[in-house]
Amino acid sequence: MAFSSGPCLFESAAHAKLYLKFRPTYPTGVLDKILSFLSEKVSPPFEVAMDIGCGSGQGTRYLTPHFREVVGVDVSDGQLQEAQKITKEENIVYRQGSAEEIPATDDSIDLVTSAQSLHWFNIERFFSECNRVLKPKGCVAAYSGGVPLPCTPNKEIQGLMQEQFKQIYFGLLGPYWDKRRTPIYNLYRDVHLPFKEYKRFVQNFYLLFLTRDTSLIRKHIVRVDDMLGYIMSLSSYQVYVRKFPEKADVLSDYRKRFLDILQPLSPSTPAEEIEFDFVCPIVILLGRKDENSSEIDRVNRS
């Protein structure tokens, strides 16, 4: 994923490699809900899906079994090069382009997706472009994870791990987050969906372990170095190390703290090999182009 306009924080090849290696994937329940919504009024087989802000193509490739053609679009040439290196699916093509000027003709796309990237776009222009390129009854699906947190069976250790993670995420890196990321913190609650037919699915972090429905839980088993790799893939970290190159090893101290905190969880296991859950809430926004209109319905829902 990369900026559609303005300074691109995801452009470098090195950052693209970090993004590909350490960014968690989404559970299959996300795609299930998207395809279920699309299928309510569009019968398979589906023709064309377009993934906007595709980055290195993690979300793009998930679409390939369900569509005749899948198009990944990103402004970052570095991200697209990484995507092309690892893509084996024959029905994917990648194009350089932006969310505000989607490279597709009118009424030509069944599904437009945006994974972890809507907040970087000019959202109003993006939805307007979606309405232009979607076929009647076609759908747009924008989904994202919120702020992830480490979780362990031991609540005391979990609390200490989360405290250190928040010190990095909100403390050390806090001043270097782009303000466009703000919608992530409330899981796109304030994003207006300018469609007559729309749905929202939100999995609240604090309910993750109280619900039996795990279809929208993004949970990965990781080690400390995996979690630190994820932090290094963050745009705020990239800004930080560019501003303070002499502090490029700033995470070394945090690594030691994390390892010291984790060790009591399994005293006989080397701390760097101890595994824990890395959990994050998920939001999905779904909208459908009106069957009888080529203009976005701007009904005021306030």
C-alpha cells in the first residue's frame, strides 16, 4: 500500500520488502463477507476485481480464485516490483495509478477493494471514482486492521508487553504518524459511505476473546523479532529513522525489554523463541453502486 497523493512513505524497495515480510495477512472471513455482499446482487462467475493501494499484493492475490481477472493498482513502483516478483497467479496484472484517478473505464469492474489503505486516499474522490468504474450493482470493499497488540495467556506479562508496545507505537513514533492515519484509531467509524446500500463490520479488540465468531479476528503467532519487524514496516518508523539516522538501532533496547518480560512465560525456552499472539481488530466497509444510477447517491445520513 502506498500514498495516492502527497509524499510517498512506501516507495523504497527496502521498505517494500519489510512490508511484504512482516505485515500480517487477513483472515479468510474478510473475503467471505466481501464476496457474500457482492453475491447478493451479482451472480458468479465474477469478471474483474481491482485492488487499489495493493502494495506488494498480499490482498490482491486472495482475489484470484474468484475472478477472471484481478488488477492491482499502486502509486509505488517499488511496491509493484515486489508484487510482480512473488506473484505466480496468471490472472493478475499490476498497474501504476492512484485511488483518485483509477485506471479503468466506466462501468467495467465488479469489485473494487482497498486493504489497509483507504485512510491514505482522498476518500471522497476515491468513492466517486469507484462509482464511475464499477458496473451497476458492483461493490467497493475497504477493510483495515486497527492497532495490534501482543497477547499472552499470562495477563501480567501481557500487560507489560502491551505497555512497551504502546510506548513505541504512540510514544516514540507518535509524533511521526501522518495525520491521515487517524481514521484507523476509531476503525473508520467517521468514514461516510455515500451509497444507498452499504454495510459495516467491526470486530472490537476488547471482545476478541469473548466471542465465538473468530472470522474477523486478525491473530498471528509471532516472536519478538517478528513484532519488531512489523514495527520497522510502519510508515512512522520510516519517518523516524530518516529524521534520526543515528538512532536506527532504537529498537534494540526495546527488544531486550520484550525478551526479559517474556522469559518467565517459558523459563526453559530461549526468550527469542517464545511465541505469543499478535492480535488486531478489523473493520470492513462495503458499498454497492446503485443499479439505476451512475452517480453516487449523496443522501444525508446524519
